[in-house]
Amino acid sequence: MPHSKRNRSDGGGGGGGDGCRSIVLPRRLLLSIFIVSPFLFLLARGGVHSQISKDSEAERDFATNQTTNWRERLAVQNLKSVLTKETGSSADWNSIQFKSENPIGGELAATEKEADGADGNLLTDTPTKVFRRVSRFLLSHHSAMRKPRELRQEKRAMELVQQDEEALVKLENAAIERSKAVDSAVLGKYSIWRRDNENENTDIKVRFMRDQIIMARVFSVIAKSKNKLDLYQELLNRIKESQRAVGEANADSDLHHSSPDKTKAMGQVLSKARQELYDCKVITQRLRGMLQSADEQVRSLKKQSTFLSQLAAKTIPNGIHCLSMRLTIDYYLLPPEQRKFPRSENLENPNLYHYALFSDNVLAASVVVNSTIMNAMEPEKHVFHLVTDKLNFGAMNMWFLLNPPGKATIHVENVDDFKWLNSSYCPVLRQLESAAMKEYYFTSDHRSTLSAGSSNLKYRNPKYLSMLNHLRFYLPQVYPKLDKILFLDDDIVVQKDLTALWSVDLNGNVNGAVETCGESFHRFDKYLNFSNPHIAQNFDPNACGWAYGMNIFDLKAWKKKDITGIYHRWQNMNEDRVLWKLGTLPPGLLTFYKLTHPLDKSWHVLGLGYSPSIDRSEIENAAVIHYNGNMKPWLDLAMTKYRSYWTKYIKYDHPYIRGCKLTE
């Protein structure tokens, strides 16, 4: 534009001299301007538009970068949480950048290049692509991380399985060892843990044949009901043959040699019966009926077993009865001067260790005395006071005259010679002479069958009627010059020196005994009737019970507290048996209530006459073990795993024992 102005001024300056020229030049100039100006305008507009486009594009890029940075930070946070779970690492995630030099970023970039091509860029792509790439990376990374984790899990699982197998083997071996020891008439011959043969399924044929017999019985009933008498008779014949072949077998090796033929023949008959008689509903009904019948028989047999085991526990085996009779005969053949024991001056010496043993079993008494002396440090200081009944007095004397306890002192007395022990002084004797007591013990609730009479038999136990059992409440009267005495039952075995018991401080109490209570058993409410106000008002039902069998008694404190008088009072109150039913432990708990000092449990371990689960170490560490219960060690009922602790104190080569056929 300035150029055009200059031209006009020049033309105007010289226009006065050449008028035509001044007119022609402006026209040409105007024509050029009109022709060129649109192009200049379009060119100028294009430059401005380009600048504006660049500025707008810069603004859009800035906004996109802001959005991309925000999306990127969100992706990093999500990636951080996921990778932390997968890798278990607590690395500094702020240092992770999606660049090729970073290991994770480089791996991710490489993955994306493979997936999206060489032009893919995580920082400049859209958020959708970012998340898609992160997802792909996580999938590949998760697969890579899962392999070592799965290997660790498999390794740990194998270790646990191996530990379980080792523990199972140990349990099986322990059970096998226990089963070898527990092999008594009570528990039976058969045990699933016994390894009489190497074959695990040693009884599979026996069980199969018994299953065949059961199904044959079912089909025989159905055949008879459907009047198929030929098939019925054939089934009965096969049942008899299979029963003879099985017999009392508990293992395949015990089966008769003809059992395979019997099994095959029975299988053929059963196949025929299934074709002709099979009815699922009828068979189910028959099996259910057989099951109920078998259940009733089992209950009946259990009652009979209880009755017979109690009966066996209360009787004297033939061998011991033979021993007692032979000893008695020989004793009364002795001249009177040979019937006396030596060292009688020790019987009333309070400085020695005195034992009280009341028994009518010669063999059991001999084990108690022998085991005590063999484990004593100073046998010459031990004195045994034996009391028996009139029937066994001669046998007891004769045995210990023939087998004196070394340097120890022994004396045998007859309970019937205690003239002061009569019905006018002793409530138990008075009650036993009453008609009501005789009715209760001998004729009350009399049952005609074994199963029905099992519960009543325990009330007719001879020991509850014997004064030998109640003599423990009269120790100061029997031994008036002694200060302390150790009471022992005849079903115990002494395994250690017991002289330390005389030094135990009873803290003013009369009785030292081992307590037997657990969390909820062997407490006072188990033995006494707490519905009676005399019991409920004077005793704690949760008070801990204790055991007879090994008790250290302070006879001075006994006399001072009149223990025998307390016993008489409670025994008189129980004449109609409303406080307790039977035995000497319940009145003992009442009489010595709050007068019993608890001894350490290792002094006296109980339960060898009824519990098969006592630990061997506990038995071997005990000073005294007690076979309380029905399974006495001199009976066939005894548990063989415990019997050896008792039999080792018997000389089975002794002429009297061998002559009466007493064996281990």
C-alpha cells in the first residue's frame, strides 16, 4: 500500500506536463491491484489460518497430554495394586515408568510392539489402548509368575502328604503293638490290626461267605412264602454247608479246605434265586427285619456277657481253690509248735514299717508281700499284718510258713477271732443279720434269666457281705499300739520302695490317698445320693474322690478325731440304703471328708482291671499299680498286656502251684 501511494504522488507531480500519461498509469495500476489483491488476500488469510490452526492444535495437544497424564497415573495405580498381589513385592512403585529402559516398562513395551506394531507408544496412545496393553501385560506376567507359585504349592502339598503318611504309619504300628498285647478272652481273638499273615485281606473270603449266607437266608424266606419248596430246600442245604465250612474262622487261613467249592455252589444257587425271586422291596423288608432281630440279640448277649463277667470276677478259679485246699490240709497236719512265725516281737514296734492286708486269696496275698519285699531297701524293717477268714486261715499260714518273706516279719490272723467285732458294736454286722438286708441281697428282684439278672448281681457281691471288706474302718482297734500303718488291697503290685510314705506330712489329716477325680467324673455325686438332705447339706457334690488300695493312715489322728465313730453314724443312717447303695468307698468318702491328704499320683496308678488305655510309662513309673475292676490278674478275664506285671512275682515251678496246674 505505501508503494501505491508513492506512485500516485509521483504521477501527480508530473501530471501537469503530460495529461494522457497520468490517466493511463493509474488505470493499469488499479487493474493490477484488482487482479493481484485477491491472491494476496487469500495468501494472507491462509497464513493466519495456519497460525491459528497451529495454536489450536497446541491447545488440543496440551489438553490431551493432561488427560493422558491423568489416565497414565490411574493406570500406574491399578498396575501397582495388581502386581503387588501377584508378586508379593513391596517395591517403590513411584519409580516405575513406562519406558524402555525400565524392566517392567521395557517388557511392556516389547509386548505392545508385538501386539500393536512398531508404531505403538504407551505414552501417546489413547487411554483405551493403554488399558488394553496393561491388561495384556498382566495376563502374560501372571502366567509367568504362576509357574513358580504352583511349583511351590505342589512341593508343599507333597511334603504334607509325606508327613501324613508317616504319621499314619506310626499310628498303625502303635495300634498293632497294642493289639498284640490286648489278646484276652474278653476282647476276643479277632482284631483288624493283627498281621498274622502278610496279606492285608486275610478275612475277605470269610466275609464273602457270611454275606452269601445272609442273602441265602433272605431268599429262603421268600422262596417259602412263594411256595417254591425245591429252591427253599436247596438254599437251606447250601446254608448248612457254608456254615460248616466257615465255622469259627476269623481269617481265610482258618477256613476249611472245601470252602472254595462251597462258595461256588452257593453262588450258583443265589444266582438262580435272584432270577426267580428277586424283588427289591421284599428283600429290603427282610433285611431290615433281620437287622432288628440281630440288634435285639446283641443287646441280650451284652447283658448276658455283663452278668457272666461279674459272676466270673466274684468266683475263685479252680487252681486257686485247689491251692487253698491243699495248703489247708497240710497246715492242720503240722504239729502246733511248727505253726508259729518268727520275729513276733516286731508286731507292735511303732518304729518299723507296718502293712495291713485283708484277703481271702492266698495267691494274691503272696504277690503283694513278695513284690513289697523284693522292692524294699531294708526288708528286715517291714512288718505284714494279714487278716483272712476262717476258711482260708490255714492256707494263708501254710503258704508263708513254706515261703517266708526273707527277713521281713509276717503275722496271719482270723477275723472271726476278733470277739469285739460283733453286731452290737458294728452296724454292718447288725444290718447283715436283719431280714430286710437278707431279702435285699438274696431274694429281692430275683431274675430267672441271665440277661435280666445282670444288674442285680452286683448287689450280691460276697465282698459287700464280708467283714474283711469293712475291717478297714477298725484299724486302731485291730492294731492299738501302732502310730501309722499302710493299708494295701490284695489286687495291687508294689514296684518301688514305699518307706517314704511314712515320712509324708499329712498336715493333720488322717488318710493319705491318691485322688481319682477328673473334670467331671469320680466326684462325690457319682457315689452318693445328693437328693437326700443329709448328704446335700453336709457335702460338696464336686468334691474330689480318692482311691482305696494304697492308703497311709495316721492312727493317732484317727483316734483323736474318732473316725470309727463317724463311720458308725453314717452307716446307721444308711440302714435302708438311701445314702448310698453298696461298697466301702462311699462311706469312706463320708468318713474321711476333709480329712484326706492328696498324694502324688505316681504313688498309686489305678485302672488295670478295666481300662486298656493306660500308658506303659505311667505304669512302669508307679510305686503301686492297682487291678481294680472285674479283670483281676488271676482270672482268665485279665488283660494280657497288664498281666505280666503281676505274674512275675509268682514262682510257677513251686510244687503246690504246679500241682494245681496254675500257669502263666
